[in-house]
Amino acid sequence: MRRFLLVSLSALSLSAVVAVPARAAGEDYGEYSRMFSRSAGQFWADGRAAGQWAWKPLSATTSEISWGDPKSWPPDYAEKFVHAGSWVMLDGWRDNGTYYRLRVTKEQIGDAKCGNLRTIATSGPQHYVKWDIPSQAYCLKAWGTLTEESSGKVVDFGHTQIWSPPASCSAPAYGTRRCVKQWESWWDNQGKPGQAITRKLDRDNYLAKGVGMAFGVRQYFPKPWAAEGHSDWTW
């Protein structure tokens, strides 16, 4: 489940993505993610492809993104996102021949340090990211369940994100671009139903304007790992 979130690779030494604050007026998530184009790309680590992503728009409001090994493409895994008003919502993902439906029991939004939190939802899909990019960083916290539709099995999860406004960034294959950064921490009790959720992943993700996903990945937990965008295309 959520292989890209939970994948753990050996520690690698790569050049850092550097962010410098910049103004975000008039920009939206679609410009950085390329969510509504048939876009794709690869991110590399240690001189070779570490993974590949590809968006597949399903309608004017819905798109799914696949993550996997370029050597065995296409993968079974794909996450489903919906643009609804001022938000991009995460509905769930498909994998292992079934669909994992994500529903929240509580969501909060706060400032860049996850302070001043207020509840924004207690049901429905997850508020994943604001569509219009604000000029200030913001925090999102979500708790809820993942239901494996083929079996009815339920996993409890917690997901904290901090989204930062656009800033300059760089990667060897591209030079300097403009990125939004997502820091996220994912917790769940997969394999231990009814027990407390435990931390599975902490990392930074950089999305570059006009390039797309995984322009930079800096994983901190469960082990240090890093990758950088290497190429992108449309299909």
C-alpha cells in the first residue's frame, strides 16, 4: 500500500535542493504538479533511475498518478486526486488488484509551524493541498482510515504536511527552477489492526514549475535517502 510513500532505499549522497523564498502571486498547484496533463518523469539516485511517475487525467476534475520502477512500467499502483473548488483532494489509491479508499475522521489546518490549528473536516477524502498557492506556508494534519475494498480490511493513518510557497531550487539535470516544497510525515498501523499508529516516513518533496513531481526528494526517516529529477516528458 502506498509503495512510493513507504519505500525505503539505501542511503545515498546527492547534491541538495536549495530553496530561497520567492513570491507566489497567481500560481496554482497544477502549474507545479502538471496534474492535468499527460506528464511523466524520472528521478535518479546514485547515477541510475530510482523511480518514475506519470499523471493520467481522467476528467476535467480528476487525475491519477502512477509511481513505480521504469523497468517494469506500467505499475499497478496509482493515487487518485480530485480538484474540488480551492482544494486538491486525495481519494485513495489502487494497488494489488484492488482500491484503497481513504477517508478522514479529522483534519486540521494551521500555520507553518503547525500552530493555530483549526478543524476543517471530520469526514470525506483528504484535503491534500490548496489549489491556489498562498504566499505563506501552511500545515495540514489528517487522521482517518484506509479501507481495502476487496477485503474490507481497515488501516488507521495519520498524515502531517507543511506546504511552502514557491522558491528557487536546483537539480543537476535542470539547473535553477522554481519549486514548491512539501514536507510530510506518514503514520499508520498497517499489519497491526487496532493498535496505535507508528511513524513510517518523514521527507521533503520538491515540485518544479513546468517540470512536475519529484524534482527533489530528501527522505529523513526511516533512513536518509535522496533523489533528484532527471527527465520529464508528455505522453
